Amino acid sequence: MAAAINFYAGQGAGVWVDLNASGLGFFGASFGTSVQVGQYQDSTFISASDGSAPAGPTATNGKYDTVTSGVIINGAPAIVPSAVIINSGTLNVRFTFDSAVKTQNAELRIFDRTSINAGATGVKTQVLQVANGGSGVSSSGTALAPASHPGWVAPSGSGVTVALLSSSASGGLSPSGTDSQDVRHDWYTCISATPLSIGSKEAFGLYVQLEYL
């Protein structure tokens, strides 16, 4: 089996749905409804890659709270980033290989779907990484204690990226820290987006790269 990265949408309770060629759409109260400028989405759907039509069920909605910088999961009261559990994530990034390996220098970018170095236009995306039962992750990819959780990051092309946990292993639990070896490595995130101007925002994407050894 060749090295592969696949993406799964969270359904809660440990259920993850393969996105295949689909994407995630961010909307107001329901599919197709607008998100106000300066506000963040109230629903997240598995959708066509351009957001034009549903392509699956709803995904767990992890919303950036503009008041507290906390996390609102499916409309519940806001909680601090370190309280978010893996199964409350919006997106599972999954790397697989045919033999057990370690991973390092893994990073996530939000880009304009043309160049991975260019940030999205007309929209701001917030990404929260959930690892080790709610702990944060440092810029070097090592797990942090919950009290040191870095919170949301607003990635933009190559200018601002999200460092993903090194050697996360299956389930993202990284049992041996950065020395964890596995045939599968999982990363979990909440993703939230707000438009910077009126109108549909289709041209932005998510890109993940890593090294394995």
C-alpha cells in the first residue's frame, strides 16, 4: 500500500465519514443559508467540492466563539479549547502506510486552491487541533498540557500554518510521543470560517503535508 492521506468528516460518538472527492461546506442555520460577515458558521455539511450541493450528512459543527475564543460544538455553550475531545472534531486527517513509521514536520494549510502558498481570499478560517484528549500542540509538533493549549489558529497559505502533532499514531493518542510508530496516524481538528465580504466563498481549500520515516 502506498502512502496516502485521506480526510474524514466527524459525526460525533467516534463516527467518521470518508469525504472521498467531497468537501466541507460552512453555512448558517441550514444548508445553503448565508453566514453573516464577521460571524462564523452555525452548520457544517459534507458537500460538493464547491459547496453547491449536499454530498452527505451534516458534520460536527465546531464554531469559533468570537466572544471567548472558545469552541461551540453543535450549538452547545462555548467551552475552552482544551476541553474539546477528539470525537468532537470536524475533520480527521488520516495518513496510512504499509509498515509502521513515525511522522514529523506535519502541517496544515488553508489556501486559495491555486497555490498552496497563497491564502484564501474573502474568507477567514480558524483551525483548532485536538490531540491527546484535549491537549494542545506546539509549533514543533509536540503535545502540550491542556493549560498550554495554543487555541485557534487562522492559517493563510505559507504565511501562517498549523503544525500537526508529530507521530500522532492511530486515534491520535501518540502513545510513545514523537517516537510513536504506526501504520496509521490521525489528526483531529475543528474548522470554522467567516466571510470577509458579501457573496459565496468557494475558492479555498485545505492542504496537509508531512514527512515519514
